[in-house]
Amino acid sequence: MANPKDITVLEPDIQLPVEQGDEFRVEDSVTMQAEGTHLSTTLKDLQKLHVDAVSLMGGAENEITGAGITNVDLGASGAGALDSAAIGVPSFSGGDVRLNTDLDTLFGASNLTGDAQAFSTAGIDELGINIAGDITGG
């Protein structure tokens, strides 16, 4: 087995492994640097790629905290999607993060309190509820 590596990638560059179905090795320490108000990579894609951390640069200013806020879509929907996403969440730093999901997914969570704690510990500050559209990244 190869030695673990520290890998840093920019968000636009992480789309190539997603599109090709590749992923980083579990033993590697992967940090993604992202800029802007909305990540093009979903939380589920970050987890599939074994990204450990997301370093945020920029985003619209949050009225309450004054920090930049970045939106990330869950990337899945329906019963259990939120629960499974709360396992192995990458840590977010450098700004406020809003995780976008939908009502069906929120109501389908069996451990909402535990999920909220896991997301908060990972640096996700807000939950955005989309009541009209698709948040699966498709």
C-alpha cells in the first residue's frame, strides 16, 4: 500500500474525478479550495471522492456574522439521504456554509438532531430548504 498523501485541489479541478467516477484514496488527506457563493460539487460528491476538508474563499456576506456564505447542495434526496450524508462530512472552514436540501429529504430524516450536530461540527451553519426545485445536482 502506498503512503498517504496530503492533496490540495481547487474546486473546478475536482469535477474531473467526479465526471470520470474516480475518487481519492481513503488514507489520503484531501483538501478542496473553493471560491464563490455556490459550490458546483455536491456534498455527496465530496464524500464519494473522500474529500476531508473544504477551505472556502469568498462568498456573499452573511448579514448576521459578516462572514462569506457559500451554498452546497446535498446531492441526494428522499428518506435517509440526510442521515447518510451526516456520516463522514468533510470539515468546512473560511466562511459560513448553507447546506441545501428539500422538504421530503428533511422530513425523511430519522435522526435529525444527530444529523444537525454532525453538520454543525463540520462547519455547516445553515440548512436551506428548497420547496420548488431539484437539489440533487442533476
